[in-house]
Amino acid sequence: MVSDAACRGDGLHAGFGIVKSDLGVLRLYVGRLDQKVGSLDAKVSSLAGEVRALRERADRHQSQIVELLTRLTGRSPGAS
């Protein structure tokens, strides 16, 4: 007959095995999430650069439009 203490001990070791296994799975999951976050961070940085470039182009175009309208009308934008 196996004592209660021996049964508890075996169960305890099995419990640690499950916890160790769960930690391994959790580490893999966190590693994958970290890779995804890194990828998303790179994409966001790239998109932010594209938005800045588009904003600069829009500003240049707006300046060109104001200049052309000033030439056409003979009045500067601030004049009434």
C-alpha cells in the first residue's frame, strides 16, 4: 500500500511538470506576440514616414496653388 505522503509527493511532481509545460507554452506564445508587435511597430513607423511625406507634398502643392492664384488675380492672399 502506498502512503498518502507518497501519493501527494507524486502528484506534486506531476503538478510541477504541468506548470513547467504551461510555462513553456506561455513563453512560445509571448515570443510570437513579441515578433508580431515588432512587425507592427515597423509597419507603423513606415506608415508614419509616408504620412509625413504626403503632408509635405500637400504643403508644397498648396503653396504652388496660392502662388498661381496670386499671379492670376494680381492680389496676395492676405490682401482684402
